[in-house]
Amino acid sequence: MIKAVIIDDEKLATEIIQNYLQAFANKIEIKAICHNGFDGYKAIQQYQPGLIFLDIQMPKLTGFELLELMEEPPLIIFTTAYDQFALKAFEQNAVDYLLKPFSQERFEQAVNKALQINQKEENSNLQKLQQDVQEDKQLLERVVVKTGHKIEILKLSQVHYFKAEDDYVSIVAEKGKFLKQATMKYYERHLPPNEFVRVHRSYLVNVSLISQVEPMEKSSHLVKLRSGEKLPVSKSGYQKLKELLGW
């Protein structure tokens, strides 16, 4: 029996999925129905489902942001009213993508596809799904992080800097310090280039929070933030700063 969680902000959509799933009552057990990403994340942590029916455009937390928070994602069937996400979803090797309104026949086709995927294929496909979410070219407008089971949504203006920490990135913000499994390359590609600059191989800094650039020995520099913290600046980082600030 596969445990399933339904996450969709539209009540009618969740009712339709519930109704269609009656045809799989001997194979799939619905453990939770959630109407926003936060509740969906809590349900995933509580029930550890093997299958998720996931809407994309939701208040508070989008489907892709929710996926980014999952350490070991289960099988995902996306459900959405917006067809502009279809190509992206298929490119990311999601199990399937259902465009609302979908028929019971089309729904059952997607569920049968999920049931046929073995454990090896599941792990391979969904690791790629997470990776491709990170490789999406769209610029970030916020950063979603977690501490334990608590989710924080950080506005970019609240982030002081990003620091490389082995296989993680440390995000230092007004609300504290958060670790996220990502790369500096990812954030360098996805942060607005006029707002954040990579001043060093280990640091990406919020330009608006720089109060001073101090010279050091051998043509090296430090940036001083309004918080008082000082961060190293490489030679190439200093050139980027000069270009961005018009020095």
C-alpha cells in the first residue's frame, strides 16, 4: 500500500483527486489533504508518503519551493491549471503532469505510471528533479530555508551574504544563519546580478549592505557590512565591485 499526500490550494481539485483515487483503494492510501505548501511540508514530514499529488502555483509556498525542501522526495505527480509549467515538468522527469481539468482516464494513466516505477528508477528520476529545479534559469525573488521542521521565507533584502560551506551554503540573514544544500554557483546564477556580487570564491554579498571597502596588503581588500562584519575580497571580486558600483 502506497501512502499518498494531496497538496492543492483548491478544495474542488482535492475532492476530484480523492474521488478518482477510489479506483486505487487497494493500492493507495490517502494520509493527508493539504491546501498550502506549509501544511503539505508538515504532512510529508509526518507521513513520509510514497506519492504526492502536487499543485505548482500555491500561496505561501509554491510546489517547486516545496520540492526543494525535501531531502528524499517521493514520486511526484504535478497538478496545475497553468500549462506553461508542462515542458519544465517533463524535462525534470516528474512522474507525470496533469493539466486541470483532467479526466479520470488521464488521472488513472498517471497513477498507473507511478505504480509501475520501481525503487531504482524512483530515486534516479527524483534526484534529477531536485537538481533541475536548482538549475532553472529564473532569478530568485526570495530564499526558502528550514530549521528542523520550521520553514522560513527570506526576502533577498534580508540576506546579508552567502558563504560556501563544503557541500552546503550558509545563508546569513537578519533572522539568523541557515544552512542549505546547494552550491555557490547556483546562487551566483540565480541572484539578481545588480543586487548580489561574488566578492570571493566563498562569499556572495548583498551590495546594498556594503558600507565600506578597505584596502589590505598585496592589493587585497575587505568589504565591511552595515552589521560590522568584514569579508574578504579577491582580486576578481574587487573588479566586479568596481564595475557594479561604477568606480
